[in-house]
Amino acid sequence: MVEKIALVNGSPKGEKSASRAILSLISQSLPEEQYALSYFSLKTPQVDSDIAEQILEHSILLIAFPLYVDGVPSHMLRWLMELERTSRAAEGEKPVVYALINCGFYEAEQNKVVLEILRNWCAKSNFRWGQGMAIGAGGVIGGLQHVPLGKWPLRRLGQAMGVMGESIRGTETAPDIFVSPDFPRIAYKLVAEFGWRRSIRRNGLKLRDLHRRVPWAQNLP
Amino acid sequence: MIVLIHDLQGDQAERLVAGYGKDTVVVSDDGSIKHCLGCFGCWTKEPGACIIKDKYSSMGSLLGACRELHIVSECVYGGFSPFIKNVLDRSISYVHPDFRMREGKTHHRLRYDRPFQIYAWFYGEALTGNEQKTARELLVANSINMGCPVAEVHFLEDVAGLEVTV
């Protein structure tokens, strides 16, 4: 029997996101003769109960999103709450959840709290937690789609995808995987900081504008 | 200055805000907030301000000017409610895009000199022990990222029991 898997992308950048690339990479572990994959891009906070119902028709959910301020991006949090409501209102089999979270920080461990948030969400929604994958320096992955998975600098990520792929194929609950980048921290810092300076110049600003301190002077609601 | 970010509505919001003085800027939910697009325009197009133009685009500079941040939020899965999280997502211009090591990990360099203290009140019925544990860990992570200490964390079953007098 073909197993139905929902690939859920919670990045507001949709197709251009690292989360989309990550979902494509994990899909490589799921042969199409055994798995029917459906893709959902949840880019905005406008939740749709029909889409939530469609997602919950799948027996396995693979959820990917970027870490925002140590947690779930706010628009995606609204979708998680809608999925919880939909699940509570319906009877029957509940899906197993696997999560792939990437952060802009070097250390994959900085995704630890968001994986706990997702576990708590699963408990409230009656979903079974499968496994989490925490990915450091996630921002680089979108630009490495020409690199075969398993080759530098996607060597450790390739190994992790292999481990999670096995968990998904067995619908097992397994310990979370923390994927550190293949390159040293200092290299990541230098490349990232060079990138910000290149962007600011391309936007017609001066390098010193990167450090701008803005005095607060606006009334808020 | 105190910045109060809350997700309460109606009488509950009024009662909460009544406990604060004139030195408080209240950030509340009028339904108009837009979500963060992850564009980093607040670092490279208009450094220090969100380029999405709504009432919440100056959150970074507001945090840079305050001495206390008070957050009153429903506890959702051990995190903030969508509105509070939306405000925080729109506040990342408070930090600088460059990296610095703090507590053994990379975090963003701070844009402003003066740190504020964080006070948080999480409310919600039947909060589990795991959710409370996660919420405490989340605040510690936020505190390290923003370079600001956590002064107080409270959990309430019923937000009607919340009284803050400043």
C-alpha cells in the first residue's frame, strides 16, 4: 500500500526557501513507488480549514520551517493551532510528525526549544511525535542545490537525512538529530558578515549604515 | 520607559493597561499586524526598522529605548501566542546581523548599548508541566539572543487574576 506523506513548508519564502530545499532532500529517501508525497506551502497567516483537513488526511507529516526568534514563525504558529483544532474535531487515525528546522545560527542546538514546542503541539493535537532534525547554518542550504547530498558541504546533512529517512520509512519515534555544518564556525561568520555588507552596498547604503541606531519616535497602537 | 506587549482584548486589556503609568508604551493587537517575511530588509535596506510599513515597523528601536519589556501572552505549546510572536518576529532589527559569541554559541551582535529587563506573564488553562518548562527555556534563549536578563516569569491559569502595578 502506498503511504501518504504531506510535505509542509512553513517558510514565508515558499519555493525560494531553505525549508523547500530541505523537504526536497528528505524526499530523496522516500521511493515514489511506496510513498505518495503532497506538498503544502503555508506562507501566510490566513489559515484555511480545508487545507488543514487535507494535510491531516496524510499518515505522515514532514514539517520544515526556519527558526524565528527561538520559535515557530508567527504565521506558521497560526497554522499549527488550526491543525490542532482540526485534529481535535475529527476522529480516526492521527499522523506521525517529523520536523526539520533550520536556523541561521551555526549551532544546530539552537533549535532545541522549538523542537520542544513542536512536541508540545503534537501532545495537544494527539499526533505522534516521530523525530526532529535541527540544522545549523540553514541559510546556506538553498544555495547548494547543485551539490549532491552526502558530498561536502552537505556531508553531515546527507548522513542525517539517511537516518531520518529510515525513521520515516519505519514510522518510528527516534531521538532528535542535530546537524552541525561541515565547515568551521569562523568561515560561516566571515561569509555571512561579508554577505550583509555586500547587500547593504547593493541597496545603495554605506557600510556604516549596518550599525545604525534608530531613535524611537513613533506611536504604536 | 516600559514596553508592554500583550494579547488581551476588551475589559481584560483595559484592566491590565490601567496598572501602568505614563512611562509605558503599550503594544496591543488591533488585528492589523503583518507577518515577518524573512527578507532581512531591517538589516540591509532600512537598518534598524522593519520595511513592512504598518504600526509595528519600529519595534526594534522601541526595544532599544526601553528599560523593561513586559510580555503578557497566552502560553501556546510552551511558546508565545501568535500575536506576541508576530511582534517579536518583527523586532529583530533590535539586534545587528553580525555574529558574536555569547554563552559559547553564536548570537547576533547587539545594536543598542542599553539592555532591558524581561518580565513575562504566561496564561492559559491546563498548561502542562512540559509547556511551562519549554516557556522558561524559551525565555532564557530569548534573553541570550537579545542580551537582556529575564527578571520575572509567571504562569497563570486565569488571566482575570493578573494584576500588574507599576
